[in-house]
Amino acid sequence: MNRRNFIRNGLIGVAGLAALSGGGIFYYINRPEFGRLPSGARLQKILNSPHYFTDHFECLTPVQVMAEDETDKENRVIATLKFLFGDKSALSPPFPIPSVKTNLKELPPNLDCAVWMGHSTIYLQLAGKKILLDPVFSDYASPVFFINRAFEGSNIYTAEDFPEIDILAITHDHWDHLDYPSIMALKPKIKTVLCPLGVGEYFEQWGFPLEKIIEEDWDSVIEIGNNLKVHILTSQHFSGRMLKQNPTEWCSYAFITPNRKIFCSGDGGYSNHFKKIGEVFGNFDFAFMENGQYNKAWHAIHCLPNETADASEDIHAKKVIPIHAGKFALARHAWNDPYKDLTAESFNKSYKLLTPQIGELIDFTQEQNFSAWFN
């Protein structure tokens, strides 16, 4: 039995014992935020996908979440113990994360711009449309209150700060990207949900009408009005919120207007799919690239900083904004290593690296420079 199955079976066993002794854990994991597995017409659509195999999705080239080399198993055990019980002083900043809270409701509606809100949450305005990606405004990126606490100062936005959202785009179903309390608080403002296959099941369960959910496979193109096309694209990652792995799809996005091309990587490791995306789209004016929560043991599903730099060149990005850091410590690297290392890796590259603070306006219509606030 491999490590993944051992952990999964152990959790199932614990849940079963709890159910027999009063149902505590069984009841807990059946709360709505855990979601449910796709069924009915949605499952049939999933079964027709070339990326779904029997009971799970796979990357274009199947990868393992954790390295399975026999020589590194002891190191992974030690790394896990250090993460749980070791010195965590470098994982979180010793000061509140600096921020600049842009008033979203006062932005000119036709201004093409973005606001990074920590981790992978991005607010976009393109072609007059308001777009929100992977909103997480909770204090914890996990199903329990004591794991993955947000850095002090990083949670400056709430649902009340947003205007109506034309498109809520979700890259995948992990807790640090699909946050139930944030979604429910935003629900009255959301006009359309855009997501990869299977993720729509969460939204249907959470009371969103089917006509508001656009749920498609990789390489699908969705036209939003006359001037915005959204491409659901490949990423090399995985999915699942509890016991079952890869029940839903994960993705990256390209937002294309007559004036601009914007790429959002979502989560994912480095592979040749970035070059293929670059070949299809030619170049991107701005790219929001995953750079954080990495480890050599799982770099198949999260880019190391040098791989983020390579991927940015592969897609022919002109300007790069790093995401997936600055809010949660999900890996053992120091909280600011992603920024410092990517800054070093970006020297003499073909793109310009931008490092806005949380909440700072990124104006797509003009040249900007941002401070190295992470030093």
C-alpha cells in the first residue's frame, strides 16, 4: 500500500469509527463546504472528457503529487515532522503584510486593471467586465480553524468591498482557492460562475442556479459579450477536498480582448504545456504566475521559482505578477523566499517582474514600478 492510500484508508477508518461512536467526523465531513461528487448529467459530461480515466482526472502527462523515489521517503517523513512540529518562525512574516486597499467600487468601469488580494485571489477589469478569481477571504485556508492561518495584515478585503461580479472564475477545488464562506458571502453579487469540469457540482450544491454556471473542459473558449473571450487551459496539478483525489478538473485561464491578453496560471508544475500555450497565443501582456508553496518533493504540481521564470518565458509574457504566496504558509520555505528567489531568477529575462502589494492597483494602461515590499 502506498503512502497516499495508507493516509486515505486511515482517514476513512477514523471517520467510520466516529460514525459508530456518535457520528462526529462523519457529520463533519458531510458539511456543505466539503462538497459532493459529480453525478447525473454533469458526471456524463465528465465521462466524455479525454482527460478523465475511469474515476479521476489526469494531467496531460500523468504525474505523482509526491515524489515516490525510495531514496527520499525518509526525507519526506522528516520534512513532514518538521512542518508539523519544527521551528516555523521563518514561515510567517515578523510584521503585518503591507497593503494598499484600492476602492474597487470607485474604479472607472472601463479601466483595464487588476488588484492582487493575496495568495491566488485576483480582481480583474477587462473590456468593461468585472472578474474575480479564486476568492479566499477566510482566516484559514483549510476545513479546520488551526491549519493554514492567513498572515497578519493579509486579509484586507471582504465580500462587501466588491461591486457586482460579472465572472467568478475558479481554477480548482482546493481549500486555498475555493473557499465556501467567501463564495457564499459573494453569492448575491455573482452573475456567472466559470469553472473546469466537475467544479460546478459545488456551486449547484451551494444553491447557484444551473444557468449561472459555465463548466467546460480544457481548450474550451467562452465568449463573454462581444469583446471578451475566456480560454480554459491546461495546468499540471490535482484536485480534491477530502478523501477522493482528482474527482474534478483543474485549469489555467487566458482572458483575451481586442486590446489585451491576460494569463492566470492557477496552480501547477512546470511542463511543456506552457510552451504550447505560448505557441497558441503568441504573447501575453500580463501573466499572473504561481510562485509559492513549493518543495522539491512536489514540484511536479507546484513550480519552483526558476520554473516560474521558465514558464513565464515559455508563454511569452511581457509582465509577470507572482501569485500563490504572501498570505498562507503551505510549505516549508520562508514566507518571502518566493519573491526574493523569483526576483533573482528574473534578472535579464524577457519579461518584467511586477511585485505589487496586496490591494495595490495594477493599471494595464500604463507603465508601473512596484517596491520590493517583501525585503
